[in-house]
Amino acid sequence: MPSATTPSASLPDLLSSLQQSLSNNDNDRCLHLLSQAKRALLLNNALIPSPSLSSQTFQTARSILELGALVSIRTQDSESFVRYYSQLQPFYDSPSAPSSSSSQRSKITGLYLMLLLSQGDYAGFHTVLEGLVEQSQGKGLEEDAFINYPVELERSLMEGSYDKVWRSTKAEVVPCEEFGLFTEVLVHTIRAEIASCAQTSYASLPISNAKNLLFLDSEGAVVEFAEQRGWMLKDGRIYFPDLGGVGAGPGGAGSQKLGEKEILLKGGEVIENTLGYARELETIV
């Protein structure tokens, strides 16, 4: 491979090697190549777009930064991803950009929206989205799978439709591999919210029903999750700690009160919002 200190002719070679390593899922090799590529970009004054850049160098630099962003996602380095995303914005918005647009732009932007969503930064999410709407004049965004996916997830989260979010995290629905890394974070966050709601409102739940409520695959996974949160397990039920007035443990006042109401979920149906969880859990069947 040409040295990273050679002129811009080495940039296409570095880009080609990066693309090959990424397709082979060789993250370590990608990180090594990115270090070389960034030095080469710096030496060629190509880290920031300018009118003096040739069309080929502009596109190569942009593609290298885009691959850097994808590698950052695959290595779960969110800070690095944000840096690459910020570096790419001048390339995307540059008036001297070549007529051929980037095929990765919507993917990178969609991943950034997913990052904001996983961090609970809804203000930042809507700021980016409003910029996209203004830029595109509202045309084509709904047809763009990379943008529409986080938009629909955010809408479901705002509605409290956690069952829709859960269905959207399935592999056949996720636009590409990198998006799947964020869906794991979202499911974890949703599960934690549901668990907090349940333990502050009720004394106990049957393990079998908690499996559906918490989007877990087995009762064994429920037991493991309950132990991690310090919940008591006895006779097929989870008993939540006393957080002030609900009661805890088998035989406690709160447990006796709730024992009059059997907590069931209809056919595994997931309740639509946090208040809905409370109402559904109190249904007497």
C-alpha cells in the first residue's frame, strides 16, 4: 500500500482498502487504515472542503469520513461517530460539492438520529429533522428508509407505543446492520422504564406475564432481569421492593391488597403507554 505521506494519489488506495476491510468486518484493520487516511487527508488539505479540491479528492475525502463514521458505529464508539458526523457536514453542505451526491448521506444522518434517540436527546433529534425537512422541502423523506426508520421509532416512543418499537427492532425491519446496534439500546431503555413503572405501582407480578411486559424471550430471562434489579422471586411471582405504600414481599399489606386482583395481559398484548400499563395491569379477569 502506498505510504500515507505520499500525495493525494494514495487516497483512492486507502479508500479501497477501507471498503474491503469494512466488508470483511475487520474493524481493527479499519481503525489502522483510518489513522493513515486521516493523516493523508491532512497532508492534502482535504479534511475540510475547499474550492481548490479536485472533484475526485473531494469525493474520496468524503467517502473516507463516511466509512470512519460507520466503523465508529460498529465499534460502538459514539464520540468518534459524532466527530465524523460533524466533519462530514461541510462536505454535504459545501457549494463546491460535486454534482454527484453521496450515497451514504441519508444512512449517516439516520444513524445520527438513532444516536440522539438512544440518548433521549429529543430536542437535538427534532433540530436535525427540521433541517432535513427544510433542505428537502419535505420531498422524499418518507421514502428514505434510513430517515423514516428513526422518525417512526421516535413517534412510537412519544406515543408510548412500546409494542410498535419492539416490533421495529426485529432484524427484518431494521434498515441495515448498523441501525441494529441502536435498537438494542432502545429496547434496554424501554424495558427499564416499564420495570420502574411496575415496581413503583404494584407489589407483585406473575413471572409469566412479566415476560411479555418486559419484552423478554423466556421466563429464565425474566428471573435474571429480576435478580439484577434486586426483586424478590417466590412461587412464580416477582415481588417488588417497598417504595412507599405499595407493600413488598409475599404476605405484605400491599401484596394482600393486590392479591384480590389477578394481573393478566390479554394474549401477550403490550400496553400502549405508561398509564396504559397501570390500567391494564389492574384489569380483573
